[in-house]
Amino acid sequence: MSPHLQNQLQALASPDIRKMLKAINRGIEKESLRISSDGKLSHIPHPAGLGSALAHSSITTDYSEALMEFITPVSTSIEGSLQTLEDVHSFVYQQLGDEILWAGSMPCIMAGDEGIPVAQYGSSNVARMKTVYRYGLGHRYGRLMQAIAGIHYNFSMPRVYWDQAWRDAGSPGDITDYISERYLGLIRNFRRYSWLLIYLYGASPAVCGTFLQGRDNHGLQAFDEQGHSLYLPYGTALRMGDLGYNSNAQKHMNVCYNSLDEYVETLHHAIMQPHPDYRGIASGQNDEYQQLNDSLLQIENEFYSPIRPKRVANPGETPLNALARAGIEYIEVRCVDVNPFSPVGLDARQIRFMDTFLLYCLLEDSPPCDEAEQDVQATNLEAVVNRGRQPGLQLNNCSGEIPLTQWADQLLADMHPVAELLDSALDSGEYTRSLTDQLAKVADPELTPSARVLREMREQDTPFFRLALAYSERWADYFRKRPLAPKIQATFEQETRQSLQDQAAIERADNISFEQYLDNFFSQYKTL
């Protein structure tokens, strides 16, 4: 354990301070493809019984009309968040008819880009902006990539913790700046060690053959003679590699996490500067919009990263302006696969390890990062995505090569006092038990979700599609039989009605053209 981490843990040792850890805030955003009973992507519009995808707080869509997104409110309770996520699934299944939700990250049977309907949000300017942005993503990266599902995990420390930590540090400068600097330290460490999360929780080592139909340069192997499934023998999370959310154009962006000003400026430049590859895509000529603009990034959300600094923006405010105005409020982890072996894609034990991992990243020393280290991080991540379970796999910790298993054991050992601290604060033993589970996965790669996917495919002599469909049907049956408490049922029904009313109100309130709306929105960047 480093002296820095030891000092940070000692500062949290007293019972009065330690209890602040009970108030860690979490939120979950879980994506699922809506599919027909035979495993094909749905072409049916977002069910009216689920309300407005534009205005509903917990049920919306992401890229596609068929890519649903379920959102839990900010909560200090792990069990409460998972209960809410189950309730959302149960309510959604009441409206799906014969359709079901796909249980994995990599898609079901696909019919190319043309078979993926882009999400629609109504006739308002804000709705049109959301849809045009998605058209732009399709033109730039292809729609198939946008059909991949994942889980976003939002994490923040309570304000009482920051007040105490700031005082313990000698009250340096403005507390808002101090909080942002500490969150950026968390992000830098996360990027150093995110390969460990990919190894432990990656659950996408294989894909349906239709996902790569017509593409020969994918580098995967055929799992069966018919080519129904493609895979990498030691792969962990193909979603996080070249098949997933990746952009050759963005690879040249040197996004710096050493200061908030540098981070904001880098993304600001990418949004404001035209990119030659995108000039041929219509962005307002003759009122034709196939993208919002021809910049490297249309908006901040287009920047692909395993983790993002976030702040809740005011209505109509850009995310970058919100960060510049008031600093980082929470972080969003974006590299979590949907676990097909869990009804909602993750469980309490995984969340507890995520908390341990993120708190470790926050408390451990986090020196500034340069381009050379970022290149090493990218190489490590790529190696674990494609070969994470390969015996003897070597990574680079910037001091030289080190076996993945050795480095993982070292990190988990350093996290042990963090897990003990959380257990002490919450009068629990679950955090250390979760850590023990991860040590077992390092010792035996067959315990990882990615290994389990391939093992069940082999044992059942079934392609990836059939395995994922079987779990999708299993969880569909689970949620259809799971009743909702009358009060919760009434709350969902009320929010459904209210979201439709809210969408109608937004549409009535529009009094400017779409062109003027975009001009007003993008003019905010000029103030940065």
C-alpha cells in the first residue's frame, strides 16, 4: 500500500467520518435491445404504453427506436437501485406483447445498417436535434456499432465527504475546483486500471455472425463450421474493442484529464472545428440535416471514453458549459458489459466491487498523465479486450512488462483495506466477499463471465445467438411473472401519462425554427 493511500484511509478511520461512506451516490443506466420472439431486431415503434422517450425519467431510448434505456434515480442504496431497475423491467414487459429484451451487449440477428431504425422523439426542436445527432452517428460510424448495448454506472461521493476532505487538505482554493481535481485524479487512475474491470466483468467474447456480415477484416475466428458465431478464444469484452464504440477519427484526439480546463478545451475544439471526413454529410443545407454539424464531434456525447466527468446541466445547457460553470459533480463509468447471467445485467456483488474500485481510484495517488502513458493504457486495454484470459498475458505498468495476474493481485491487495473500510461503514462483510470473488477470477479465468459464455456455447453446442436468446427468454419469463406492488404500478402509469403531456407541452412551446434552435445551442460554446 502506498503512503498516500494509507494517509487517505487514516483520514477516514474515525467512526463519524467513516459513516459518510453510507451516503455514496449511485445511478444505473442499462441498455437493452427490443427484439421479436424469433430474435430479430424490432421495427415496431417505442410502445405508447411506456410514455414519451423524450420526457420519461426512467424509460427512454438510445440510438435506435429498438435500443431501450432504463435509468434509476440517484440513490445511496445498492439494493434500492437494483429493486428499481427490476421494477422498470417488470413494467416494460407489461407493454411489450410478444417482444422481449435482448440479454447481452453484442446484438441479436442483424440485417445491416438499413435494418436499424433510428430513435424518434416527436416534433419539437429538441426532439429533432436528438434524432439528427443519431443520423450523424450512423453516417460517421455505421448504425451497427450503435446497436451495441452496455451499462453506465454513475458514482459520486457525498458533499459531507468533500467538505471534510477539503478541510483536511488545508482548504486549498475554491472547494468546487478541489472536487473537480480529485474526480480527475479518480479518472486518471481509472484509465490506468480499467483493464481489470474488463477482465473481471467482460461478457462479450463472441458475436452473432450477422453482426459482421460482409466484413472480412474483423480478426475473429469462426466458432462453428457454419460461421453462425465469431469469437476470440481469450476475448473478454469485444464491445470495448475495434468492433464496438471506437472511432478512427477520434484516435487522434489527445484528451487530457490533468485539469478540467484542459479537458473542456480539448472537447470544445473538437466540437467547433470542421472535420474533412464529414463535410459531405448534409448539415443544414436546404434544411436537410443528416448530422448536426461537420465537426469532429457533433456534441460532447459523441466522444467515446470508458469514463466521463459529468454534471447535471440546466435545461438547454451544453454538458461542457455545465462543467465549466460548476465543476464535476459525478463520474460515469461506461465500460460495463450487460451480464446475460443476471436478470438486469449486473448484481449487488458487482456494484460493491465497482464502489471499492472507484473509491480506490479516488484515494490512491494519481499523478498527471502524458501522451506516452495514455498510449500504454490503450495498449493494455486492447490486450485485455482481445486476449485477457490468455495464459501468461503481459501488460505494461509504465515500469516495464508485468503478468496480468501479478498486477491484478497487487491491485486487489491494495483495494482490500478500502473494501474493509466500506464494510466497517456499512456494518457489512459483502465488500470484502466481493473482493475475494475477484481474486478467484484472477486465479481461475474460467470463473469470468466471458469464459462462461464460451464454455456454455461449447457444452451446449450452440451458437452465441441461441445462447443469448435462451437467457433473454428466461429473463422475459421472470419479469412477466414478477408482479409490481400496486403503488409502484400506479407511479409508473402516472409517469407514463405525465411524460406524454410533457412532450406535448414542449412541442407547443416551440416558437423558433430548428436552424435558430441549433444556432442558440451551439452559441453557448463561444462563451467557453
